[in-house]
Amino acid sequence: MSIEELFKLTIEKGASDLHIIPGYNPSLRVNGELYALKAYPLLDGSMTQEMLMKILTDEKKRAINY
């Protein structure tokens, strides 16, 4: 599972939000309703961090001390 794959699914489903939270399945908000993507595993802290670090600029990474 990659952040790019989740972004693609977000667009395909017409979702307004992608929720990436440790301890939960990735979730999409579609028409105000939140849907857990149960085909994907529960996210842990390291998975979440790895996905989000891929999309942050170097400046943002420095700002959060990673």
C-alpha cells in the first residue's frame, strides 16, 4: 500500500478526504460519510509516518524534526 495508491483511490471514488490515522484502516469521506477501506490493513505509526513523509517538502520535514 502506498500513499499514491490511496490518492488514486480517493480521486476514483470522488472522496473529499483521505484519513490516515494510526490504529485505523485508511478511510475515505464520500458525500459526508466516512468509509473505512477494510481491504487495506490497519495502519501503525511507522506505516503512517512513512506514507506522509513521502509527500512532505524538506522544509516541512525539518519543521517537525524528522
